[in-house]
Amino acid sequence: GENVEQHPSTLSVQEGDSAVIKCTYSDSASNYFPWYKQELGKGPQLIIDIRSNVGEKKDQRIAVTLNKTAKHFSLHITETQPEDSAVYFCAASTGNNDMRFGAGTRLTVKP
Amino acid sequence: GAGVSQTPSNKVTEKGKYVELRCDPISGHTALYWYRQSLGQGPEFLIYFQGTGAADDSGLPNDRFFAVRPEGSVSTLKIQRTERGDSAVYLCASSSSSGNTIYFGEGSWLTVV
């Protein structure tokens, strides 16, 4: 089955700096890669996703890149703000209801 | 609200007791998922329903865990003879069809003492 590895497990940045979180996956058939943000005591919320037919997708301060050959994808957050502090999860799926998650990255943005 | 609804939000139970956790998916969503999340970990897949049937229950850890979705909407996750290791957040999610984006509820935090 699919195995998703996520790094780093914790990340601390200064407000205004950029943050990058990286994930690798094992199943070359995976074609859908969402990112979720989870705040304390809440369920994960989808923030951006990418499908395998594109290499990059951007939504305001958030972007995701995908390298299918290397089987890795990354989340980039620019101009970080304190409210970006949360746990971020990557996931991968072949589209057959087999979504598997990374272990998460705890992002802290210091004001 | 239009999101996935889970009840209870918190449940404390004694070791050995039986527990039921309920999930009400987004209206019209045919696919429903249960995940379990331990502290500091990502969501771990338990079971997936397409309509009324369990299409994939390969993530259920053992036969103490069971889930139903009798009318293709609300689902109940049932845990028998609870153990302290069952303590976790149980997340429910739904999607409109196979392979599409899944949306999570707020979770049910289960503590077994």
C-alpha cells in the first residue's frame, strides 16, 4: 500500500519568512495530493491540492509543487503569519479511496 | 451546518466498556471514511463506505471495531471491550464520489481510562 513520509516534523519560522514542507510517496499510481491544516482541537481542513497532470499550483500565499518522477511534493507558504501556526498534513491517493497521510509538520510562526 | 458532523465531541469511558461514535456526512456525499488519529500522528485509515456497504475495511485494527451505515448516510463506529490503547481522536470524512476531495469532521476524542 501507499506510504507517505513527511519532513520536517517541526518547523519554526519568523513572521514574514517562507516555510517549506516536503513529502515523499511510494505508490507510483498515486495521482492526487492534498494538503490539510489542522488547528488544535479541530479536524483537518483542506488548504490546497494538486493532481498529477500539473507540476505546480498556487493559491495566494500557498503553493504546492509535484515531481512525479522523484515521487515527492512540497508545500510552500510565503509571507508567513502567526495564524499560519498549525499542524500540516500531506496525503496521497490513487483515486481509489485509499488516501494515506503523512505524520504531520507542526509549524510555528513567531511574531 | 453543511459540514461533516460528529458526536460526541468527547467521550470518556472505562476499560472494557462499549462505545458508539456517530458521523453525519455532508448531504449528498456517497463516500464516507473513518480515520483514527493518535497524538502527534497523521490520520490512520480505518474503513471506507460507498453507499451502505463497507467497500474497504482493511484498516480496522481488530474484531473489536465495527462500523455500519445502514441507510447510506449516517454512520456509526462501534468499539467493543475498549482498551486504553483505543484512546485517540476518531475522524469521519466524506466525499461526493470515489476519488474526490474528502472533507473531515471535527472528530470524536475518545479517552479510555
